[in-house]
Amino acid sequence: MNTVWQVAAREVRTRLFAKATIISTLVVLVLIVAGVVAVKIIADNDAGSEAERVGIAAETADLGPALSAAAESAGYPIELTETTTGDATTAITDGDLAAFVSGDPRAPVLLVEDSPAPELLTALTTAAQQYVMSSAITDLGGDPAQVGTDVAAAAPTVEALSTEETEFDPYAFIVAMVTCALLLFTLLQSGSLIAMGVVEEKVSRVVEILLATIRPAQLMGGKILGIGIVGLVQLLVFGGAAAIAAAATGLLDGVDLNLGSAFVWMLVWFLLGFALYAVLFGGFAALVSRQEDIGAVTTPMIFGMMAPFYLAIYLVPNLPDSPVVRILSQVPFFAPFMMPVRQAFDAVEAWELALSIGLCVVFVPLLVWLAGRVYSRAVLNTGGRMKLKDALAR
Amino acid sequence: MATLEIDHLNKSYGTLRALKDMTFSVESGEIFGFVGSNGAGKTTTMRIALGVLRPDSGEVRWDGRPLDLQMRRRVGYMPEERGLYPKMKVGEQLTYLARLHGMSAADARAAVEHWTEVLGVATRRGDEVQKLSLGNQQRVQLAAALVHDPQVLVLDEPFSGLDPVAVDVMSGVLRERAAAGVPTVFSSHQLDLVERLCDRVGIVRGGEMVALGSIDELRTTATSRWRVVAPDAPPGWADDLAGTTVLEADGDTTVLELGGAGVGAEQAILQAALAHSPVREFTQVRPTLTDLFRHVVSADDAAAAATEEKAA
């Protein structure tokens, strides 16, 4: 065990403090923080957009309160200013006013530059209709305010048979996407680091000295452990940066979301995904003898990672509860990508989670055995690329 | 300290028999030279000894027990294909290797300092291996084989690529280690060096040990050769001497072969020469390791030719 630790420590020392790693980590870090800030800005623009200035003529001022209320509820807040047609025309041309309302409150005239915002038009229509209605009620001897309250109270109550929440939650979606993307990035990065490390040792022939001293399993195990630690540190940094940036910008204020548990689950799935994929990268990389040939081994593996990733980000959010998703998310290689998304959508039962983790845990030793076999047979083979069949034979 | 035994190793790569019953042993404190042409099986033998390759049959023992991983950690190995992490600093790399062999951090540091001093690369400890010249990389590689205070040394061509000064340093190190009781095996094509350094030599050909013994033993032949320098002797003076054949007669110098006769038989040659002329030089001509090696290799060629003829 001590030997494995020595190997792992070397990997951590040479990888974590390598210039390339530090630079790429910083770049991703900047991207994450910038992304969070960008999302925040877009969200602000969407929700709390500034009130438009709308002018209103004195003779139409009675419409004012109703217009403001209607526009507000249509998601188009306005700020009313009393003005004259002459002033308003100039202001609209200059862009100081969005529109000008004038004329008889029963048939108001809306003056705009070219075309009115649909929300404003609807709001004005509603306001005018309300005005007509109120006048009619007053004329009939009724109380418009009382009628208004009654009308507002006349709403149906929905009683659904199914209690399941099917509402699309954009925040859960964002968290799921970020988790998936970070998983893919760190798994790809550590996978290729492992592959490159294995081939580097083969190319430089240092593997011969090492294997005269330690077992192939110790060498591969230490390498995977060390690079796993590097990946975990990166993931902690990235995930932490995303969480801190989100908290600092107040992006997730008032959103019912447990970031802490999302983060812990991301680490769990990283560990399982890493155990599944990293071992294979290590084993198969031993088949080639030159850095140029790495692609032949890693490309199929990268595609093998993309499939569950895309299924996770496209299929799961749309059908979080479908049988296909439920079954696929139990398959070891799919689980690390699909489960976090299902969890983010709250569409997973505890037993499903336990089962998929259990399956991964059972599957990992099998993979370790397979990859270890390929590795120890192939790692001293120099020259061309060794066929998988030959490495497994004997 | 104990004996390293290579016992009847066999290894085939497909149809090629790389080793045929390779057997020899190296005593404690002995330097064993492993000689043979390219592809004769030296490297294969060493790789098997270090557990890097698996033999088809046969065993490597140390101290009477099979050389397992635990004991292999006490072996200093220099592979034929040099290997170090190119982007790792010399000092860091050597410390790492020493620690892999089970040394404590403090011991490893001290050993790295010691061996880089001895091998003259102390000033390069902070440099990446790939920035060193080939010769200095070679010195670092040697340091890597020695850094963990090995109890056995197996070195594949430790002298190739070294300058004469480094060769001397390395020879000194090997002698010193052997004096400390470490059995040492090394292969080399620099036969003069092998002759100078080794207690015993094994010559391999086609995966088989064809000659094995101390240099003296190997140089002892059934017939002996003598060189006589007799300036005034007439040409052909030695032609009729009983039991001898003239191999070479060039001016003053005559080389004769004395077949099978016992000790003292050469005195007859000296007397015959003295009868004709003063004798300036009278020495036995012993075959050098190079001669022996050529002999073995030519036998190899002859055998190969014979096989080809059969095939044709």
C-alpha cells in the first residue's frame, strides 16, 4: 500500500503543480465564474426589467391607475407621466417616452414611434374596458370596487389526482447541466492524463525500472489514485467556485435548492464515474507504444463517454421518469451522468439510487481486473500497437 | 551476501528460441561479465532475472530462494533501454526511485546526494532529465541503479555512452561494490574492459552459454603459442622443430604453436632459437577475450552457414 501511495504522490506532485494543469484550471475557473455572472445578468434583465416611461394626457388621467396595474400584471411595468401631445411627440421621437396615451378614456389613442409593445396594448385595452365597465356599474347604481373584488375572487380551484410535480424547474436544470458538464470535463481530463501517463512511461522506458521494483497493479493503481486526487481537487475547486459565485451574485436567492447536497452528490458520481472510466483508460493506453497512437485508444472511450452525457442532458430533463431513463440510469457507465440529472429533477427514488450505486460498486472490481490484465500484459510490449485480443489471451 | 543463480532459463518468442538452458551463477563479491553478439540473449536473461519478463521455464535464485518481488527490491538494475521520466528533475527522480525501493525519506535524500556526487552529476540535481546530455543521462541512470544500496547488481551495458573518465569512475564503483560482497552481472561489448574488470566471463551465442569461466580459464587452450624475436636467425630456422608448427614468420618475429606438450616443452624452442641468434623476446601469446569472442562468433557464422546449406 505504501508503494501505491508513493506512486500516487508522485502523480499528484507532477500533475497538480504542472504549469499546464494550473493554467487550464484557471481558465475553466474564469469561465465558470463568468458564466454564473452572465446567467445572473440575463436573469436580472428578464425579471426585474426597468419600467418604461409612458406619457398620459390630462383628459385620459382617469385610466392611469388601471393601466399601471394591468401593465404590471402583464410583466411590463410602466411609469406614467402627465404631459401634452406636443411634448410627448418630441419625447417619443427622442426615445424618452415609450408611448403616449390620450383622448377619451373609453376610446384612448395610443401614440408610439412605430408599433406598440403587445403587453402595453393589452394593458391599455383592459384598462379601457374596465373603465367602461366601472362607468356602467356606477350608472346602474352599483359599487365598481365591490364588483372588482368579487370578480377577482371568482377563480377556480384546481384539484389534481396525481400529486407528482411535473413542473419544469429551470434552476434544477441549470444545476444538473453544470454537474454533468463538470463531470464530463474532469473525467475526460483525468482519463486522458492517465492514458498519457501510461504511454509516457512506456515511451521513456522507465516502466522497465519501475516494474523491476513494483507490481504492475501497484503502478497502475497508484497512477489512477494520484490522478484521481488531482481530478477531485479540480472538481472541488470548480464546484466550489460555481457555488461561491452563485451565492455572491445572489443568483439562487429564494430558490428552493439544496446546493450542498447537489455538490456532495456530484463528488459521489465523480468518484464512481472515475473508477469506471479511469481504469479502462489506464488499461487500454498500455496497448500503444507511442504518444501519437494514443488517439486510437482514447477516441472510442471518449465517444463512450459522450453517449451517456448527451442522453443525460437531452433525454433525462424531458422524460425524467420514463422507463428508458429509469433502466439506462441503472447501467454502470450511464449512471454517473444520468443519475445526477434525475436527482436534480427530484425524479429518482431512494432505492433506485442505492441500486445504481451498488451496481457501479460491483462492476468496478470487474473492470479493475480486466484493465489490470490488459495493462500488465501490454505495458512491456514495445513496437506496434498490441491487439486487445492478444493482451487478454494467455 | 549470497549467490545469484540463473538456472536453466528457457524463453521463446514465437518460433525464435531466445534462451536455451541459460545457466550460470555469480558468487558474492564477484563481477561477472556477460558477453555475446547482439541478439544473443543477454538482455532477455537480465530482464527475466528482474522479473520484467517471464521465462518459459527455469528459475532465478538468490541465496537459494527464488528471486521474488521483495528480494528484487534489493537489486540494482540498469535496463538496456534507458528509462527515466524525461520531465522530472534528477534529484526528485532518484529520490522517488530510492523510496520505491523501500528507503526512508531521509536515507533516500542522503543516498541521492552521495551517488550524484560520486557520478559527477551533483550540480544537475535540480535539472530535468531531458535537459541533460546523453552522457549525463547515462550517469543519472547509473545512479538510479545504485541509489538504493542494492545487494545485487544487474547492469545491461553500463559503459555504453560514457566518456573515459566516467568509465573509470564506474569501474571503480563496480570494484568497490564487489569488494563489499555484492554479486555483479554486467554485459558489455567493450571486451578490454570486461577483461580488466571481471572475475568471470560468460560468452553467449544464440541463447546458449558457450563459454564460461575466469578469464584465465578461458584463455587456457590445449595448444600454446609462443612468439620469438631472434634477429640473426636464418629464415626457416624453426621449421623442423619437433611438435611445433610455425604460424607466422615475419622478419625477426616468429610465432609457433606448440601442440599438447607439458610444461617446459617450450624451452626446446628457446634453445633452438638461441642456437641461431640472440633472443630479444620470448613470450607466450595468449588469446585475448576479443580473440575468444571472434572465435565464438565465427563458429556461430559457420553454424549458420551449415544450416543454410542444409536448407538449400
